[in-house]
Amino acid sequence: MGLSTHVLDTMHGVPAAGMRVALYTVDGGEPVLVKRFTLNQDGRNPDGPLYDDKSLRTGLYRLAFDVADYFRSKQVVLPEPNFLNRVCLDFGVAHADQHYHVPLLVSPWSYSTYRGS
């Protein structure tokens, strides 16, 4: 149960190791930073779930992925300004007793997400 994320770099066909991510709760429309972390070699939070099943609450959340910085670190030549700088995914947790997995598939020009399992 809980909340997790996983990022895949679709340009290179690999996990997005080294991408910086921030997790926020959104209270009254204002995001409140919960934690920042850097993805491990598997493209996941090195500390495991972002929230375990006891800590996850119903409500609104945001994951902010530093996409442009990640691709620049991979020596991808990007225009200024880049098409995607930071990808922010705002999502709701309606059932805190269920697992919410929020994957991101990303390139410098596109992204896709869904509620995974």
C-alpha cells in the first residue's frame, strides 16, 4: 500500500537515475513541500515508498520532476527555453487504504503517466 513513483527515460530506454523529484501535499490550493529526493539506478525513490500504508492520507498531492536538468545531465542538447522544464503531476488520493503508484514516462518533448499498481 502507500504511494510510490517510478520514472523511465523514453529517449534512452532506461530508468531516469539521477532525476530530482519533489513531493508536495496540496492544502487549500497551496503546495507544501514534503520531501525532495533523487531517483536511484532503478528510477525510484532510494528510500522506498514516498508514504507507507500507515502514513498515506486522502487528499491532493503533487510530484514535481526536474526533467530538463536531468536531460542536460545526460548531455542532451536542449533549446532555451526547453519544451519541458519541470513536469508537475497533481493527483488525488481518494482511498488511503489502496496503493497509489504514479509512474512517469518522459522524454525532453513528451510525457505520460497513469495510476499504476
